[in-house]
Amino acid sequence: MNGATRWLGGALVVVAPFLVLGGCPSGENDGAGTGATGGAAGDATGDVTDGDGAEPWDPVWHETTPKAWPTVGPEKNPDCGPGCRVALNVPLADDVRAYTTGRELHTSAPGLAFAEIGAAETTILPHPSDTWHIQVGLWGDFVSSAHSFGPGKGRIALTSLLTGESKVVFSWTPADGADGSELTALNDKHVFYTFKGIHSRNRQTGEQKWLAFGSCYSVCATEGLLVCENGKIYVIDPELPELKAKKKLDDGKELQVDGSCSADRKQYAWIDYRDPPGPGSNFDFTRKGGEVYFHDFSTGKTRRATFDSPDKPRAKVHPGIGDGLAVWNEAPLGAADPSPEDWGSYYGVSDALATLDLVTGKRCQLAGSIPLGHKSVHGRHVYAQWLDKKANEVRLVDVDLDYAGFKWQCQDTPGWVK
């Protein structure tokens, strides 16, 4: 993986020269259980014949016998505190993740670790010793993943989590003259990836398209679109002609970061700096204010969820959304400086968990909660990265928002209408 991973005040931040892996990682709707792609079949995600993406495209998945993947139980998991359980039974290797409404998947040292939401047992999809997963996408029973074999060499693969059959989507070598692809996302019809721009491959026909210039800091795929965040939020439609596929989702003319899709791919949340004192904020240095915004793809409407600015700006990071709830981390109500302007302190002070009921407008904060990274909402449970400081390991945890011992501080959002 090209880049460095570090924790700022409990928040896991991944920094890469051309791509920062953050936000939603790319996890998609469980309703798309069977798809079709082509290429060479192989064992797990490793034993796949290299190709240049131009090989014949077989839309049929040939393996029918379920794979006997290794599993890991929860017996040796650390204690992550009240109202919290470790959701995957292995440490996470990087902040590379994907969710659907029914499944969580992260990278780990043994390979891709995944489990059903709420399950106690973790399944491991091993990776070969000569490769590494550097980004993943998830839809139904399929995972797309970018693999690195070393400088300038790698591939995008699509794999069945049931049988292990794996097919090449695209591959590259040093002769291609690029660092490679660190990004992939998946929906029921396309595999998306970056390589000197943003591309798609149709899972049924094998058609490849170059969709747009540039790259993304984070992505997720909805049923029909790729959502790309790179300081602005874009949506990319693979059915439109090249260079006409990309447009801004909702441009407030200022910084937009920490984007995250809901597990059902119907909503998208981010931190937006369009509201004073936010204008003038930038990605790596100065941050001022920042409010939670979200977009509903079913209605096509964008809405502001928090209203601290301009009078009482409060730092906010890593929002998640779903099931009628928005969650994020923010500066505690008693913070001496609730909105520091330097980037590192801004993330560092945001260690209180906050929620907003999207029906009633009730906003709550849990001070003294464990600092959490990027989030996925599943009912009244929040899945997120947590640093086990004792072992110096990152874990995926499941926080029960209704835990009886939590002491939430709540207030209504004046004028909130569903």
C-alpha cells in the first residue's frame, strides 16, 4: 500500500501520495447476490492468471462447491469497553474496509476477514504470500480487490466469497508506467477501479470504459453510480459517455471530506465546510467549523444535519449514516477549544460519539466514549475502527447505542422536519 497510516486522537488516518483511503469504503447492497464477470478462474484471490484486461470475458461463474474457508472465534478478543464488542476476531491490517447490510469485510494479516453482521465467528479469505490487498469493494457474495505484487505491478480481481472462484478484471506491470491502482468498488453491474483515471468493467459483457480523469480519496458504489470524494463529492455514471459521466453531487463551493455510504447504498454522508466559518478550510492544514451533510439517492435531495456554525463551530469527523440515523465523532461539549484550526488537532479533539435521529431531529453526544474511526450504521449499532492501545492493534468493533450504561446528553434540533 502506497502511504502511511497513523492515529490522531484515536482516529485512523491513511495518507498516500495520490490517494487517501477514507470514507466509505466501498461496500454495497446485499440484494445483489449473484453477478457475472469473466476472466481466468483460480483459488481464492491469488491464483489468477495475469491479464491486461483485454482477455475474453466469460460471464459464467463455474465453481459451485462452497469453499471451506478457515474461521477464527472470539475467544482471544480484547475488551473494548462498555456497550462494545469486537466484531472481527483478527487485528486489522489497514483501514481497508467494506460493508453491506448483512456483512462486514476488512483486510487483515491472514487475508480478507469477513463476517455476517452480529456474528461471533470470523471467516478468512487467505491471500497469497506474494501479494497484498490494498482496497476492496463488496456487493452481495462478491468482493473486488486491488492487489499489489510490488512496485508497478498488480491487478484488480473479482472473487466469490462462497466458492473462492476469482477472475481478473484488470492488471498492470511496470511497463505501463504508473504506480498502479489503489482503489476499487463494486455494484451488481460494474467493477470500478483507478488506473491513470477512473474506469469501469461491466460484469456481464466485459466492456471496459474510461470514465473520467483523476482519482478519489474514497469511493463507494450505489446501485447505479460510483461516488467519489477527493475534497469534493462527485457521482460518476458508467452508462454515460466518457468525459460526461462525472458531475458534482452537491457543490457548496468549499471542502467536502470523510464521505461514507450507508450500508444499503441509498444515502451518503460527509463533513462539509460551506457554512461560515468553514470557507477557507483545506484538506491538509486549516479546518474551521464543518457540518454533517447527507444526500438521499432515492429522493435526490441533500440536507444539512448539524447547525453549530456560525455561532458555535464544533469539529466533526468520520460520519456514518443509515437506518434513520446519522453518527459521527465531534469535540466534547466541554472542550476548551471545540474547533481547533490545525488539521491534526481538529481530528484529535473529536473523540465524543454523536448521533442524530433523522426522524425526530434529536441530537445526542456520548462524552468519554472510545474514539472511533470510519463508521457504518446497522440499526442501533455502529461498526468502526478502534485502536487497542494495550496491544497497539486496530480492531473492528460493534458499539450498541442502546447500552443501558451510556449517559447520553441530548437536545432537539430546532425546526427539524423529516
